Amino acid sequence: MVWSIIVSIFSLGGFAGSLIAGPMTIRFGRRNCLLLNNVFLMTGALLAVSSRAAKSFEMIIIARVLVGINAGISMNVQPMYFGESAPKHLRGAISISSAVFTAFGVVLGQVVGLREILGSEPCWQYLLASNAIPGLVQLLTLPWFPESPRYLLIDRGDKEACINALRRLQGCDAQISELNDILQEQAETKGMRARRPWELFNDRSVRWQLISVMVTSSAMQLCGNDSIYFYASYIFKKTGVADDRIQYMTIGTGTCELSACILCNLLVERKGRRFMLMGGYILMAVWAVVFTIALLFEPYTSWMPYISMTCIFTYILSFGLGPAGLAGVLPTEIFNQTARPAAYMIAGSMMWLNLFLVGMIFPFLVSELRQYCFVPFGAVCLLSALFVGYFLPETKGKSLSAITSDFNKLNFKGQEEKCVLPDTALYQLGEVSRSEKF
């Protein structure tokens, strides 16, 4: 029971972190929010490394909550910071780099968790506290990077700081066009304060943007990718892998996701968001069907467990090709500056709640559905692919005004399209306004 609480409490910490990420980014900025977020990480690491000497499992539970809060904030703020700082033609690739380094962290954790390193009984407290090392690296390096240019201009009204940030990030050639895009968004949100999450639910002009974010964030967890990691050890045993060798095979699953995320990073600006998302979910649905067939025929065919093992790797590869990173990119691209933090709060909440839900119900799916336990996940993948194909506009290389115009065709379907501001909106170069806080 205590172990179940320690494992599941991380998701609840992530949920809490996603809720406080929005107000923190508005008050402190994107970069400073990431820096302050390390307070949760370092405190959690200190409690974890001290828990053995104190003989206190309560300290481990608190540490897991704090690390979960850190993860919840990071997974919201990192893609927001990257997306707001990137030029339009590289926005997707740079935002997805957050998913690439998340996958790299998974692989690094699997390696450090080997019995020969920190995965042994005498060293478990150091394993739990090892996440303080990347936090320390961030504390030493991130202060040298500029704040998000959009935050500086739209939220803080500091045009000079915005220009300096653009110059440092993109050079002199790109900064004029990017500054014009930011000024246009500033003009469209002039006089508006930062939105609260519940206000988005009552705003018809962002209805389908909100639905898209909620669906993609939920599908990211309900697709069963985390559950396939759980099932991997069972399949590896079935194929004859020795118990002491399974830990090395597990590193292969993390490496698959890392490789696929890197490939997605390279392809997303060529193929587009819809293609990568839809393709990833379609492939996952196919592999879920093949995996189910392999599990059904496993007792009758000696080589069928090898098909199951192949499905595990291909399922994870398909997840990394689209859903792993693109769900975090969408809120940056389809919401304006005043609604973006609230949109990330909703997206993050859906992701962490569904992660907790899957963690709770998957053991019951295995016991009740047995070989058919991945059928529900396959259905989620298929429905997600259909949703993306029918309702999600392509956002690659588009301005916020163009993306909003595409969504207005859904938001105001059957009515005269509401015009927020045309692409040729007039604004004065250098005119700025300040977004109010929550």
C-alpha cells in the first residue's frame, strides 16, 4: 500500500504543478519560473537522500510530491518558453526539443538505475536524489539565456528588452519580422488581462482550440504508452531473456522513444503537425491490434512472444514520432499570449490526471481483459487520429492570426465568421501594453 502511494503520488504532484505553472509564468516570466521551479526539485532531492538515515517513508512521499510538482511546472513552461522564443519557421522543432530531452532523461534514469550503478539496495536513496544534478546544471546555465521576447513585450511592455532578446536568440536579420509578429499579437490583445482557465470554457472564440488541447493532452496518456513499459518485463521474460538481463532490454525501450523524438524533431517542420500526430496514432493503433493478436496466439506458437516484443518497440517508436512531443507544442501555437498560460494549465491538468487514471486502472484491465488489455488503448489511438484528421488545422509556419482564422471556421460554423482582427491589423511600431496578472 505504501509503495502504491509513493508511485502514484508523483502524478498528483504533477497535477498540482500544472495548476501553479500558469500564475508563476505570468508573475515571474518563463525563464525565472523555470529557475524558481528548482526549489521544489532540490528540496525533494534533499528529503529523498535523507530519508534512509531518518528511517522515514513519509519523507519519500513528500519528496515524490515535490518532484512531481517540479515535473508538472517544467512540462508546461518549457515548451511555452521554447515556442515563444523560436522563430515561426522553427517553432515546432524547437518546442519539441523539450520532449527530446525528456526522453533523454528517461534513458539516463534507466542507465543510472542499473544495479551496477545506483539501482542496488545500498544506493536507492542516491538514485532518488540524482535528479538534483540536471537541476543544478539548469541553475548554472539558464540565467545566461534571455527571457521570452513575447513575455517581455506583451506582458511587461519592455520593447527594448524584447529587441535585445530577439537579437541574442535570432540575430539581426530575423528580429524585424519576428518583432512585427509580436507587435501584431500585442495589438490584438491590447487592454486584455491574462485569462483564467475557467474563462476559456465560456469563450466560444477558443472553443475548438480548447477541445483540441484537451483531446491531445488526454490522448497522450490514454494511448497506453506508459502501460507498454509496464508490460515489457513480462514479454521479455516470455522470450527467454534472463531476469538479470531485463534491465538492459528496458534501456532499449527508452532509447527507442528518444530516437523517435529526435526523428520527429527533424521532420515536424517538413511534414507538419497534423501528419506527425495522425501518423503516430494510426501506427500505434495498428501495433495495438498486432500486439493483441500476438498475445492471443502466444500459448500456441513458440515464436509469437518475439512478435510481442517487436510490438513493444514499434509502439514506443510510433508514440515518439508524434504524440510524445506535439501535444506540448499546440497550446503555444493556437492560443494568444493572454490565454496561453491558462491553456497550459488545462492541458497539463488533463495529462497528469489521465496518467494517474491509467496507472490506477491498468492492473484491472490486465486482470479482467487479459490478452485484450490493449484494445482500449488501440481504440483511443484510432479515435485520436480521426479527431486530428477532421478537426485540427495545420499550424506549421502560420501566424497566430492565420491559425485563429482556421479555428473560427469551427468555432462559428454556420454563422458569419467572427473577425477578431485581420492579418493586416494596424499597429504602431513600438506601441506596447501590459497584460494584467491573475
